[in-house]
Amino acid sequence: MTSTTIINRPLEYSLRLFGAWPDSSYSFLKSIIWSTIMATFLMFQYWYCITHIRSGLIDLLDGLSITLSNSLVFLKLIIIWLHSRTFYGILTTVFEDCNNYASTVENKRIMTDKAMLSSRISNFLIGYFSITFLVYSGLALVLFDEDQNGPVSKQRKFLIRMEFPFEATVSPRYEIILVVQFIFEAFIVYGAATSIALIAVLILHVGGQIDLLCQNMRDISRNHEKKVPQKLTIKDVVVRHQRIIRLSKNIETVFTYISLCQFLSNMLVICFISFVLVTSLNTEQTTGLILKCFPYYVAVNCEAFILCYTGEYLTSKSERITQSVYNFLWYDLKPREARIVLLIILRSQKELILTAGKFVNLSLAAFANMLKASASYVSVLHAMC
């Protein structure tokens, strides 16, 4: 039997793992443990960036890009933990919609299509991010960096660039740190993939509910031609429209600052990796650096594109409500029913949007501006060198 649930197993496991799933066991304890672990790792990463600020720019930006990506996942978790009640309400609404609005064959088909699409998005992101992580990890341990004087450094390398307050390159301490870094970064990559997938599937669910609303409007028009009473159907349309508006507002409340952090972090990381790729063309490690950084560069661009496309998708779907209600034969209804439909027309003219910190409306235009800004920053860094 095909599932109509928009939240698939990988997303559920990720939310349970990080203590963000409703009624999950020891959620507060999980948030404390993850906060301690991630704060400790990030402290060592930022310490490395600070102590190596005078070293080679490629080495610094490469380390800083991973540090920003890990910091982004930590910030996302903090925001979700702080808005846990609203986030739980969003998930509860999603599950109620999946259970209550799949009664007819057409409704079930729409919701099943959205569930299948969300599952494909989640699996694609998790799969690609995992491949990127494995390629980056393997090449990070194989490639050697050039220090500020030029010779190649053949000392033991770590998966994540960190500065420790003790000698970390001696055995077995080095091997233990390497294994811990691999496990930690694997969880971070899993969290990064599922977090961007979560935003996409929630907006997909809103789009599916809008499709069901438009389907109801078409059913009212067909029933009107058959002289079927429309009072209950119109009431259902009003309730569903209000539910869609409330759900989109709750998603905006939880994810607006997550989107802002994602937007700024992606812009900086795209800039840093682009600079590393451009600068590496004049070095002896061109092939290795491109193989290591280019999949990561594509993954960050994919994150930014999906984030901005969700805002574009939500806005375009909200415009469908206006078109469907406007094309509806509301003028043939009874005066009482017509006034209700006119109120829906007025409210639907206010578009549903997804913003980045209330500053920027997420759209494909915002994605293009992000790429332009990153390119300009790359040219500035290149000029400084």
C-alpha cells in the first residue's frame, strides 16, 4: 500500500536522533548531549581558523567552509529546539492532513504523488551528501597542503581541520581522533541533508493542500451545475484555506531564521570554495583539489537552490488559489454563500511567502542574486591576493 505521509523514515529518524521529534524519548537529554558535542568540535575548528589565519589562504578558506557548514547545522538545531512547540504543531497538522484528507481517490492520488516526490528528494539529498562526504574525506586525508613557504607538509592529517591543546598526531591518539571525527561529520552530513529536505517536504505538503483546495473548488462548480447544495462544501473550503494559511505561517515562524542562516552561510561557503577552485588552477594539486571541493561546491549550491525554490514554489502555488476562486462560478451562488467566497478571494490575494529572516523573499531571483554576490566576493579575494 502506497503511503500518503509526507515525512518519510529518514526524516523521522533524523528528527528522533537530534531530539526534535514530538514525544520522542529523552529529547531534552539529546539536545544537551548534541549541544555539548557540537560546541566542543566547533571550538576546536574555530581555534584552527584563528591560529592559521596567517597561513595559506586556500588552507584557511577550506577549513572555514567546513566550519561554517557545521555551525549552520548547529544553529538549525538550536532554532528548532527553541521553537519546539510550534514545530510539533506543524508536524501534528501534517499528520492530521494526511489522515483526514485522503478520503477520495483524487485526493489520495495528489497526496501520494507529493509523498513520493518528498521521499525522492530526501533520498537524493542524503545519498548525494553521503557521496560528497566520502569523497571529501578520502581526498582530505590523501592530499597534502602547501604551507606559507611552499614546501609540501607530510605530517599526519585530520579529516576535519582542528587545533588541539595537546599533541594529537601520536598513536593511538591520532587514530581515535580520526574515527571520532568521521563519526561526528557523518552525523552532521546526515543532519544537513535532512534539514534542507525537511523544509522542502513541508512546503510540498502545503502545495499538496493547495491542490486539494483547488480540486474542491472545481467539485463545487461541477456540483452547482447538478443543483447540489453547496453549504457544507464551501464551509470545508473555508476551513481548509484557513488551515493552509495557519500552517504556512507556522513554517515561516520556525524556518525564517533557519533560512537566513542557510542563505548567508551558503553565500559565504560558495564564495570560499569558488576561490579555492579558481586559485587551485595555478598549483600542482589542481586535480586533487577539484576532485575534493567540486562535489562539495555542487552540494552547497544544491542546498541554496532547494531553499530558494521552496519559496518560489510556495508563492506560485498560492497564486493558484486566487485563480481557482476567481474562475469559480461564485456569482451564481446564493448571496450568503457568495459573500463567503468573496472573502476567500480577498484573502487569497495576499501571497504565501517564505522569507530569510524577514529580509529577503526566497525565490529564484534571490538564488541568482546569491550567486552574483558570491562571484563578486571571489573577484575581491582574488584581487587581494
